[in-house]
Amino acid sequence: MKTIVLASFFCFSTFSYNFSQICTGIDSLGRAANMYSIGIVESNTIAVNNDLNTVLFVHRNDDALFGGHSGQLRYDISTDNGVNWTKNIGPLNPNSVNGTNAARYPNVAIHNPAGNTIPNNAYLSYLAPTVAATWSAHVSGVRKLNGTGNTENYNQANLTYSYIPRSMCKGAPGTYWAIDAVYTGAAFTGYRILKGVWNGTNDVIWSQNAQLTPPFSTAFDGQNHISSFAIGFDPSGQKGWACMITHINQGTSSYSFY
């Protein structure tokens, strides 16, 4: 089993100047059955809220220690700017089935209700793909940071041909975003923007906001080819950018990614 290590993260984090002041070296965080939960670098496994002095890290379960299976998700939390941690809390998705609804590559965000200054009154929000056939499903939900109010939703957005959602991030207050590829199981046909909205009481509800179809070039071998893709918003939460690296018709004849 692997111990997930967060090595001097806050030394180079762009999330917060305050966090950059407390670099203390290496801290071993929660355990996972393997390291595949961080195998895609665009997955946002860390969430920070400066107003609450709170940091979250989401990861897969170590079934040898906690039972269940490696597709269940757990998290670690610090409420003192990353100095002290409570680890391996969860699972977030206890109803998952290994081999069918087991989660991979999780994303996490912190939902902090307006005016709240108490970490226990905020929520963890998570989004992850599951290992259904052709990566065609997601699991999402929230948990209050006092350990109550866990939700676990499968295929909430009712989408077909999903893949692996990435770079979950905040937009306007109570609004969250992610980007995914559209994958038929045999081919990539575009990208989709996912939008999550806090329902005002106890959950984040996800839906498709837009679908993007770049002018793919198939000159190399007749297939669409994609690489990295990500989404992000400015501090106001009002302006966002979706970015992707892919082979498009405007590229050179040398089959370069743009």
C-alpha cells in the first residue's frame, strides 16, 4: 500500500500568500491502495479556504486498513493552515461497488456558506469518474466538515459518453465547474463543461453547461487525438477559461498538438 505524501505543497502553491509563509517540509497524509488517484495531474485533489484556514486532500481508500475497496474515497483535513491533520475520513462513497461504481481520480472543493467562519459548518464537495464501462459515469456529493450530511449521487447529470472530469473549481458563490471529454468508448468526439450548483440546503447538483467540438484533424490515423484539458475561473468567479491540447486542423502538417 502507498502513503500519499504532500511534499512542501504550500511553498509553490498559488492559492494563497498566507500558506506560502508556513512551509514546514513534508507531511505524510492519508493512505490509498495505490497512487492512481493522482495519476492525472489536472484532477484537483486539494482544496483551500483562507477564510476558514482549512485545507482538504481527497484520495482513494486503503482497503487493507479500512475495508471496503480501493474505489472508495477518503479525505484528510487541516483547519489550522496545514499544520495539523485529521486523516483518512470517510468513505465519501460507501455505496460504491468495486468493479462497477468504484471511483478514480477524485476532485474536491470547499463550499462555504455566506458569512460562515466555522470550518465545521462548511462542506466538502467531490466529483469523480467511476469505472463503469468506457468510463461512462460519475459520482458526486458533499459532506459537511463536521462529518454529517454525506450525499452520494451516481450519474446525476444523466450524461452519456462521459470520461474523466478534471480541474473542478469554484466560480461564482455556490457554483462549481469541471471539464470532461466526450468519449464513446472507441473515440473522443469533443469536450463538455460541467456545472455544479449548491441547492441551498445540502448538496451540489451537476449538469452539462456546454459541449465543445474543436475542428479535430484526423490526418494522422483517422482518429481524433486529445491530451490535457482543464478549466479555471478568475477570483471574481465571473470569467472562466476552458483550455485543451489537441490535434486540430489549424495545426501544422507535422501532427503537432495545439
